[in-house]
Amino acid sequence: MSDDAVAEHPAPGRLRQVTPNAAVMLCDNPGVMTLDGTNTWILRAPGREESVVIDPGPDDKKHLRRVADAAGVVALTVVTHRHRDHTGGLKKWEALSRSPIRAFMPEYCINTSTPLRGGETISAAGLRLEILHTPGHTADSLSILVDGGAGPGALVTGDTLLGRGTTVLDGTLADYLASLQLLARHASGRALLPGHGPDHADAGPVVAGYIAHRHERLDQVRAALDELGLTAGQAKPMKIVRHVYRDVDKRVWPAARKSVRAQLDYLVAAAPASD
Ligand SMILES: [Zn+2]
């Protein structure tokens, strides 16, 4: 085995082949929100020279250069969502790759004026990509079904599904639950290629776990409201965080606050109107 062969996540700064069609370059930007760092995915069918790059990552010259070296001719760059750990390096990446860069939001599209939309299919690098609009983590979050080439299909999820833990909601919970249902219809038997954390051979059980977790947290919020004698409309998010996220690292509480805000909004919208 050569010194360069790395089988396991995390391997920052080293290209790691995950499926016959997909390799990952993990950026060395670990953190409480980025886990081990941002995964930049390089997709190409075996034997193809050109590639599709998903999420060049943050403004990190070393990382972008490594991705450029590994990616060769970049036919297309796709951005899964607007957060800086995925988009901060776009300007430098454009200068390195000269590729069209496409995202849901027009302000992140470079060398093209056509934003991505759910349902669009793209042929590139010997692969067939189908774009899914999966809002919830953010309103502009996209996931990508990857077929063709060799081996089983894959599902690229950005931060909509992570390789471990759960994602934070910057969008609405109703959107997120609908997105999880959409992913559940496609996930089974596909490799999960997430924006952070380890990849998984089968995305199916991961999506099912995410759906179960969200319903569990909703039940916990309902129980906390009961205990505190508050309605979803009355409760302050931080009060619920202190109750429900007792067991969770305090550093994620500000992020959890956003999720609880989303849960309370969801429960308010779902509550039967009282005269
Ligand atoms: Zn991220």
C-alpha cells in the first residue's frame, strides 16, 4: 500500500477516494460547527479527466490549491449552501479553476447567470447529477444525487445531513422535515457524502436516524413547555435550550437556540387555532 492511500476519515489535506466516482479533500478548518472541517468533494467517473467539484470550502489558499491539483479540469463547481465554510474561498477558487460555479442563490453563481433549481439534471465528468432543493439547514441548501460511472449511486448532502451529530437549522423546521422526507425517498443504497464528518456506505439509515431525532427533540420541547407551563408562542428559546440541551456541550447552545426557535415556530404553526 502506498503512503498516500488513506482509507479513513478524517485525513485533512490528503485526497481520499471514497467511491469509484467520488474523492474527498478535507479542509483543515475543524470547529464546533464544522466538526473535523469542510469536506470538498471531487466527482468524476473512472478514467475521466474532467471533474465536478462540490463546495470548494473556506478562504484557505492551501486547501484550494490542493483541491485544484486533485481536480484537474473542472467542468463545474456546485455550492451546496451559502455558509462561509463552503463559499468563503469561491473567488480564489474561480481564479484557480476557471470553472462555472453554480448555487441556488444567484450571488454565489460565477461564470454563469443560471442558479441551480431542484429537479435539474446535469451531465458532467461522465456522471449524471440530479439537484434536490433541500431547505432547512438554510433556505438555499441543495443536495445532489450522483449516478453513472462505476459502483453504487451517491447522495451529496452539504450540511443537510452530516456524517455524525445533527445539523443546525438556520431555516424552518417544516422545510427541514420535508427535505428529510425527500432525501429518505432517494437515500437507500446510496453512499452518503456529507459536508462535514465521515461518509457512510448507505445514506438510508442516516436519514431515518435524522427524522427520528427531530421528532424526539420536538417531543422534548413539547414536554419542556408542559413542565414550564408555557405555550410555544410564549416560550423564550433560551429557556427551552437550558431545559432540553442540558446534556449537550454549552458551546453549541447559541446554535441550539436557533434550532429551538425553529421548533417553537413549527409548533406555533402546527397548533390548532384557539378561538
Ligand atoms: Zn458547513
